[in-house]
Amino acid sequence: MPFADTTLRDEYAAAVERVAGRVLDALRGAGDPAATTRPSAPGTARTAHATPEGPLPAEGPPARAELAAVRVLGPDLFAPWLLAGLPLDGPTADTAAEALDTFPMSAASPAPGGTAAGPAPTGAALANAWRDRATAQLVELAGRPLPSPGPDPVRPPEPAAGDWPQWSVAMARLSALALPRLDGPVHELARRHSLTLARGVTRSMLRRDYRTAARLSRWLAWNEADGGPAHLELGPVLDRIRAVGDGSSRMWLELAITDLLSGAGTTAAGTPSPPARPTNRPAHGHTGESPDGAAA
């Protein structure tokens, strides 16, 4: 790989960590959630802490790397508002829309008439398409209309008898969709196959794949909050991941969202996590890692 490409990837990866850290601070109430989409340029004065319902400060336009990070995090950018049950923030939606424009949404959708345009996308490409669709939905819910995003991406496959480990890894890539006010085919899969998700958590823990375990645990927490069965006691699993995980901001963000979905945390607005059955279906059918489609 050329040196320039390596440097660019490193720059984007660092930006993802920074923005994920800001979202995490917003969830914990330790930072300004409005700053999640603003660059941290040298000499830039930071504003005072604001709760998620507060206005976003104008700290200059986001850099390209910051927009790439927004594209990667997708729906998680809105987590402080979604998990606090607050209206979505308009300026944050504007930044998300700009990110989708700068890094166009993944074209993993069926062609008009219902046939797939080329081979059916799988893996990271399919996850990117669904994540982008979820981001676009939230931008629209915030009152920032986007050009028509077209049909839903190709539906993820059902788990077959022998490939449940691969299916659980695919669902882990889609963990950003496990948020209140999002619903669609991916969520229906999670509801129907929650036991398979639990098996995936157990397998990932045994393999010491803690990122996958954290993402699948988030799906289980979402499913329980949606009224589904509790197949695992998530507390010990999450404690173990905290102790031995990679310590990245993205990992901690996954864990914080899982805590809030499961009722073990408090949002930045000072409210408890969502009720036992959060409203997951206000806008049916539109849900969705690097900007170029690589898996994270």
C-alpha cells in the first residue's frame, strides 16, 4: 500500500476515535454533545458544556477527516438525543448530511423492479449501505430533507443452519442500527434470531474477539428493551469487555450505548436510559466502516 494511502487511513482512523470520544462524552454528560461534529483545531476555543437539547456551537466547518468520521459512525452520532428521548439536533443532522454528500451513500440497493444491480452485496458493503440508510433516515427525522435515497439496500440474509457464526459477525457490523427510533428488516432479523445473537456473544468472548462481542451485546440489549427475551445476563459480559477490551473510544461508545439500552446508565440530559420498551418504529423500513467501504 502506498505511503500516502496509509497516512490517509491513519488520519481518518484518528478522526473516528476523536468524534467517537466526543459522542461518548455527550452520553456521559462530560462534554458538549454539540461538539461531536466540530473539528478540534489547534487554538480553537471550546464552548461550555451543553445538554443534548442545546444548540450546536459554530466552531468552523468540519475537516474532511471529520466528515469521514461522521460517515463511519453514522447513526451513533445521534445517540445522545435518541437515548435521552429528545428531538434530534438540526446542526448535527446538517453535518451528517454533508458527510453523506462528501462520501456518497453505499450503492448496495436493488435496482428498480426489485432485481439486484450486479452481485448481491455482502459483508462490509452491505453493512455500510444499511448504516448509511439509517443515517439518512435520522437526518430526515431532524427536519433536514435529503434527495431521495432510493430503495432499501438488499436485505441481510437469514442465518442458515451451519453459518450462524458468519451471520452473527455480519450482525455485529450492523450494531450502529441498534438504537431507539430505528426499525426495519435488520431489526426484524435481530428479533427473530436473538438466541443466535446470544450464541455469537458467547463465541466471540471465547475467541477473545471483544469488539464483536460488544456489538452483539448491544443488539441483545436493544432486543430486550424492545420486549424480547433475555438470553444472556449482559452485566458480567460487559464488565469483562471493559476489563480486557482494546480501550478505544469506539469500544467504550458501544458499551455506553449498551448500558443505556439495558437500563444501566444515565444520559447526558440527566435522564435514565430508555424505558423497557422504547419506541423503535416511528419511521418504518429505513435503517442501514470507513468511507471507502472497508470494515472496521
